[in-house]
Amino acid sequence: MKDLQAFLAVAQQQSFTKAAAILRVTPSALSHTIRALEERLGVRLLTRTTRNVSLTEAGVRLSESISPLFEQINAELDALGELRDKPKGTIRLTCTDDQIQLHLRPMLANFLRDYPEIQLELYVDYGFTNLVEERFDAGIRLGESISKDMIAVRIGPDWRLVVVGSPDYFARHSAPSTPDELTEHACINIRHRVAGSIYAWEFEKDQRSFTVKAEGPLVFNSIMHVLNAAVDGIGLAYVPEPLVAPYLADGQLKMILTDWSPYFQGYHLYYPNRRQASPAFMAFVNAIRYKENKQITVLPEL
């Protein structure tokens, strides 16, 4: 049984290293298991090269025949979880720090109190993480960025990015009247991925969309640090309006160019299209799901 599970993991990942990580064994131990299986069956299941692992004809046949059986077994085992008094397990989620601040932090205390046997692992990542390869249960993205083969659950309303600056900054610099004038200002930027480009500020007016390559002395990979730098008067920032709302209310920041700021489709929780999710995961989905009459509660930073 275990050797067949090991074979399926290698077949699905097409990599001994990735499969070993999923099975929590060493690649050498996994390779030994596959060789023993091949010897027992008397056929070669995998073709190995220094770079790739592929299935032989016998491997394809075995994978296609036993994979549905293991899926059924896993589904039945998951179904047993519904018999528990309380959902239990670990949920791994990839997200950004502003998503945690806006959508997760306000509900975490109540959720974890209601489900004490659930553990949440939240990983801050601004890149487009592959949920399956990285073994995440779910992620958070804008609705328009989610592929069609994923299940998407809205967790918040549509929102927009807004240009903000501190009173101290505007005391030293005249506020721009159009986005084009941002090139004359110190702008605080964000780069989502190490190998990616700096985010170009997006604007829209009179059915015309365009971007501005704002420049400045600071580049972060976290929107929270961009926001803090704006509060400190270092420059202008382009940040989610719900995130900056408390700073606007208490006068730490001022908002400009609002007529040019387009709305984005709100954040969604997304996860692979599986036949059945665990009770623990569905409890989390129901807790974070957006209710139309629900207002976003933005908690102050610690």
C-alpha cells in the first residue's frame, strides 16, 4: 500500500524531490521504495534522467488504474471527520500582510476560540504561489486574478488603491493635480517578487486606463511598510483605501487624486477544485466568507 502511494506521488509530481517532501521521506529512501516496487511487479514504472522523471507505458497504466481508488479512499477518510464533535486539523494559507490585516485579523480570535482544535498557518507571500506544488490549502487573490480551475469565495467588497501622503509631506510639496505629476514627487513603491518589476501605479478616468511609473527613495515588498513610510512623511504611497481609512480619519494621512482611482474586484479565497474539503477547512471558509451587509473592521497596527 505504501509503495503504491509513493509511486503515485512521484507520478503526480514527476519529481523524486517534490514527492519526497510531500511524503516526508528522503529522496534516496523514496527511490529505494520505487525500485523495490518495480522488482516486485517485474516491470519498469519510471524512466529517470538527471533532470526529469517520466512514466513508462506500464507506469501510465498503473497510475490510471489505481489513482481513482486512492482518491475514493481519501474521500471516505475525510468524510469520517464529519463525525467529530469539533473540526480538527491544520489549514495552510498563502496571503499578503494587508489581506491578513483587513480580512483575517478581525475574525481570527473568534474563529480560533470556536474551533480550538484547528491550527492556521499563514504565510506572507506577494508572489503567485502554486497551491498544489507548495502544499497550501488555499490562497487569497483579487477575483480577476484567479484561474478558472479554482474554487473562489469572495471575502471582501470591491476596493481601490488611493494616493496618500502625510500633512508634513504636503507642507513641503504641492499636491499633484493629475497622476502624470507624480513623476515629480518622491513615491514609495512595492516590488511583489524578487525577480519582478516594480508595480506601476494604475489609474483610470473617462474610460481611459493608464499607468504611471512612479519613482522614489524606497521600495518594499510589503504594503504595510509602504503605508508606514507614507505616515512618516517620506513620500507618497498608493495603498488600498480600506487599509488607510484609520489614518485618514485621524489626520495622519491625506488622500488625493481619488477621481483617477479605479476599483478592483474584491479579494477572494481560492482553492483547488476537489470533490470534498475537510470539515475544518469548510468551517474556515464559512467564517471568512463575505456577507454583503458586513462592514470591514480595520484594527490598528500593534
